[in-house]
Amino acid sequence: MNRDTPWWDRAAHADRKPFLQARGRIATAVRRWFEAKGFTEVETGCLQVSPGNEAHLHAFRTELVHPDLRREPLYLHTSPEFACKKLLAAGEERIFTFAHAFRNRERGALHAPEFTLLEWYRADAPYEAVMADASAILKLAAETVDNRFVSFRGVTCNPRAEPERLTVADAFRRYTGIDLLASLTEDGGDRDRLAAMAEGAGVSARADDTWSDIFAKVLTALIEPKLGNGRAALLTEYPAAEAALARPCAHDPRLAERFELYCCGVELANGFGELTDAGLQRRRLEAEMSKKEARYGERYPLDEDFLAALTRMPPASGCALGFDRLVMLAAGATRIEQVTWTPVAGG
């Protein structure tokens, strides 16, 4: 689709229609897959008191005007995660949702300000269970449109093959020579030590870069492009500083039960063994908002109902998968607008 041509132009729509039809078939197959496993489909509201509390995610803000003209700030959520966890606290055990999510400052081939997250949760299940789910959904999508291989930006992957599983520390060691664990401390990371190792691997750190900034630079530049080449990859055991909503690993509290699924260098899914310690969760989210305020000059409120619900939530694991990206890879599209029925205007 030409960037100057509106999506509703007949010729442009005709070009996109095969991808949109593939989207529908994949969505139907995914729904049947979850229903066969005893999941309930839920619908979460987009308007929330907090959009989410990740330092580098930017939300859309709006305002609720009450009948008495009182004004209350609200946000379009960046993920349905808080709402889904409240449903677990309410007694739901296996749920999934196709949720519209909203993120500001994000636009590109793989990013849109409004997009669809396929998100699901299993009560009383280890995070390996949702890893298996994510891998199965990738395979299901490819089978639904009868693709044996998927390609993106010159990288090809067999989505039906068993994914490779490696830890973040293993990936840093393999692709950069960096000993990531040597830079981790009980309360975070040794910024200067990681900066020195990153410089040795060819990634420069600015004076004001934090440990997390340097981690992200190395991951984005040197590791992510190599993941999911030939077969999908499950990247596991993220540093706890990069997993505010995940529970610590039992074998090393510096690490957390977080994973990401990659295919053709594209991050498709992000999952956790969910943190249910409300006190620790509050401290982590407040720390994230302090980072946000220091970097961007703004912070979002905490969702007190969410923190209260954690005290009643069962042990659980959950995953968020970028449904538009899944369809893109499975159907052979190159931009997210090709698989979105009514893309947001502008570029």
C-alpha cells in the first residue's frame, strides 16, 4: 500500500484483502484452540485509571467527565494485563482476550499506535506452560494459512519446528561475548561494568545511560536480529530489573520468570510467571515510574485495585502476543497496516 494512498481506496484495500482474510482465519483457529483447552474468552475495558507502569511505554490520556462535571483523568491501556489479573483474583482460571491496546510514540513496520494483543492466563500453572502455548500458536498460525516457512527482512524461519530455548545470559554470551551475570547485583546491575563489556562488543554507552539502557541497546542491536533464524527462539530468565511484573527465579533472585518468543528476529510474545507479592509489585512499579519521570518528565498513577487484587490472585502464568505481528509473519506481509482492517491515519 502506498503511504500516500488511504487504506479505504479500492485498489489499496484489494491489495490488503488476502492478508485480512488470513487474519480472520488465524483468529478463528486461535479461538478454537483456546476453547478446546478449556479457556474462556473475556473482553477487558480499554479505559483504565492506569495505562500500565513500564518506564518506556507511553500512553494516550483522556478525561472522564462525571454528571456533576467532576473531571477524572483516565488512560487507554497499553495492555489488558491489570484487568486480566483482576479476573484471576475474581476466580477465573483460564482466560484469553483479543484486546485492542494503545501506545503512543510508536509507529513503524512493526508498530502502530493502536494494535491487537492476544493475551492469556493460566492459574496454578508454571510459566513453561504459557511458553508451550505461545510456540503452539505460532505453529497453528502458519498451518492455518498453509505456510511451511516464514520470512521477514531476509531472515527465514520454520514456525513448525520446536523452538530453541536459551537464557538471556546464554544469548549475551553467544552473540556478544558479554558475561551478563557478572554485571548483575542483588539490587540491580553494575552499570559501569556492563558499559565496559558493551564497549568491548562494539556498543557505545552514553554517560547518562543506566544499566537498563545499556542492556536494551545490546539486546536490540546485537542479539534480537539473530533470534528466530531457522527456527523460533524462546529467550528466558530475564534480569529482574527488566521484568517488573514477573516473579523471581527460585534458583537466582537476580533473574525473573520472563520469556520472549522470537521469529525471524521479530519479538512476537512476552510472558511471565506472574508476580503476586503486592508489596514487591508496588515497589517495582514505583521504581519504574521514577525512571519514567527522570527520563520523560511524567509518571502514571498506580492502579490500587490491581495491587489489592494481587493479594487474592492465585499463582499464575500469562503471556501477551502481538496478534498483528503473528499474522504479518504467517501471511507474508511486510507492514502492520497490511493486516489491520482500519489502520490509524497518519504516518
